Amino acid sequence: MSQLYLAVTGDIVMTLGRLFEVRSDPRTACFWALLSGVESHHVKDADVRPDLEKRRVAFVAEIDSFRKQIKAVDSRLAVLRNAEWAHNDLTKVGKSDIKWTEVKEMIAFAERILKMYAHAFHETDQKFVIANAGWEVADFLKWTRLDDYSAHREKARAARKAAFNEWLRQKNEGDPTVADRPPTE
């Protein structure tokens, strides 16, 4: 349980704490810095299609709303990030516990910002893709026998029946090495 706690706090929530910092330094990998530089970074983009221009305008119009939400998330995570986890300040432990539902909401908000940005400025849609799903799923289903469950079940049933019949034959012939009970597997 402690490893899970460390993974969630140290890896997931601490990362969210860094992503939602209110810092305009362009060297900082946080949403605030992204939003601060998005317009100036893309001002020289040439030949932007009208549909992309609409997306860009919509994204820029959301920046103030994003910033308000980022400030709210930052204020929620600041004590955890700066005192409890980063500096191990034991006087702050437990004073700002966070629920998993809050973490999920923060991740959803982060995804929303990134998806809108990628869609408007890079003409891409971020998607959740399972690596190697094209070929590994079929192998996995075969390995777990879920590819044709009825065939595998029938084969296993036939093998059990054959083992029982062989036991019965040996028992009827009086073989002294045969077990007293029929095989169960």
C-alpha cells in the first residue's frame, strides 16, 4: 500500500503540482507558461486555414478561464507540492489531503487544455492509443484461450474424458498401479 501511495503522490500528484504552477517562466513546463507564450509563439504562423483560425481564436478566448482554473488547482496543490512532498515538512502532513476524484478532475482539465491546444495550433487530436494493439490482442486472446473459448473447452473436456476412460480401462483390467479414484484433471 505504501508503494501505491508513493506512486500516486510522488509521481502523479507531484507532476500535476508542477504542471499547474503559476509561473510565466518559459523554461518551466507548466500550463501557465504555455498559455503565456502561445500567442507570441504562433504569431508568425503563415497560411493558417480558416477552420484552424477559428479554433485558435476559441483557444485564446479560453485563456483567461484556464488561468482562473489553474490558480484554483495551484492553490489546492501548493501546500502538498511545496511543503509536504518537496520539502518533507512534517508540520503540513495531513492538512491538505487530496481525494482521487480531485486528481481525476485535474487530469481531465490538463487533458482539455492540451487537446484544445494541439487541435488548434498543431492540427492534431491527442488520443489514447494502446501500443501494439494491432497484433498483441490476437496473441493475448489465443494465449488466454478466449479466441475460441468453446473449442478450447471442448478440447479440455475430451482430454478429461479420455483420461477417465483410460483410468477405467486400467481399473477393469486389474492394474495394481492405477489410483483408487479417477483423475480429476
